[in-house]
Amino acid sequence: MSKTALGARLAFRHEGEFVHAYHAQVGTMEDAVLISSFRHSVLVNQPGLFDKWKAIVSESYAQAIENVTGIRPDLIEEEGPEHERGGHA
């Protein structure tokens, strides 16, 4: 998960066969908006691909936030809340 100072975050979750990236409010996945998905097996079978995908999604997310708010968020990566880490989340 990457959090911004704007009260929003970019949440990465492994769900089933895919890894999803969501725009979500800090502390909850309620009303989260799916912004990107990629098949998990592809990301983990190519060395470095998962990190590259996360970097592309993070950069795109930061740019979109800046386009809307005029503020470039500093994304701070941290573990998701405990209640979101069940299974592969």
C-alpha cells in the first residue's frame, strides 16, 4: 500500500489469479476504485516485472492525483491494515 498526505492511498491486493491496484481512502477499502489489474502468475514468473508494474501504476496514480488536485503526492509505501491482509490481500 502507498499512502498520500491527501487522505487517499494506492492499495495493491492479490485476489485470486490477479493483483489489483485500487485508489482507496486510508484505513478502508469501502468505495475503493479499481485502477489496474495484472495476472499474478505473469508478474511473479518474470524477474523484476512485479516491481516494474508497481512503479508504472504508482507513477500513473501520482500523475492523475496531480492533474486533479494540482498537488504531486509523495507516495509512502507501507503494509496494509491488518484487517486487509487476510488471504493474499
